[in-house]
Amino acid sequence: MERWYKINVWLSVLGILIFVSSLIFLKQMPLFLLPAMFGLGMAFKGGKNIYKNEGPPKTQKSKKTDYNKKKKKK
């Protein structure tokens, strides 16, 4: 869980850096608004995960049947 917390902190910091660096070049090229909003979204999502203390997403293991065991006997 501590590792997940660190990942979210770095995600937020990276998002803020992308946001600020995109705003610097925004006057030269208005298309830089897209990465700025992406960075803001990254920072918001990481901050929300930190605030709510959410853990990593759970992975579901599929229940696959082994067809080799169920071969027809001849």
C-alpha cells in the first residue's frame, strides 16, 4: 500500500509539471492546452487517490476450466 501511495504522489507531481510546462508555451501555440489539461487531470486523479486513500485496482482471476483433463476417453 505504501508503494501505491508513492506512485500516486509522483503521478500528481508529474501532472503538475506537465501542466506548468504546457502553460509556459501556450501563448506560442494554443494546441499546448491539450497536454496542460491532461497534466491537470493526472494531478487531480493522483490527489484524489491520495485523499481517499484508495489502493490499487483489484484484478479478477478468471475461472478457466482445463480442457486437457476433460478429454474424451476412446
